[in-house]
Amino acid sequence: MAVVSAGVTVGTSITEVSSATAGTYNYDRYVYLQSGTAGAATYVGGSDVSASNGVLLSETINAVFELKADDTLYAISDTEGAVVKALEVK
């Protein structure tokens, strides 16, 4: 089982924070996300994520997602240069 951590810089444009792994890891994976920028409102969701349909990330509590190999998560923030902390267990 591989564990990968990253700090992904997002901003006011939709940014990929967890890529599909089909062909590399063909099984479910867990993705733990947390806001890494104080005061930033950062949302995670599908390719159409926005403040009105995304999950708001916390600076103190992890959001956990179970993904299939072909799933991708995206994020958007109200703050340019905001960071999303991502830990993937594959």
C-alpha cells in the first residue's frame, strides 16, 4: 500500500487535487484533504466544483473521500495561492 502526501496550490480557478489512478492503482483509495491556508474558503468536489456545490475544507479537520481508480477530485478557493494538504492511501 502506497501513501503519498502533497501540498497542492489552488486558487480561484478549478484545480485537480487528486488524480485518477486507473492503470497504475486499479483499486479504491482514500484521500484525506485539509485546507492549508488560514482564512481561505476552499471547496472540493467534481470538475464543476464551486462555493455553491463543493465541500468546504477545514483548517483543523480532515475531509476523507473513498475514491475509485477512475475518480478525480478538484478544488477551488476564494484566495489565490491557497494550499490544499492531500494525503492519499493507495
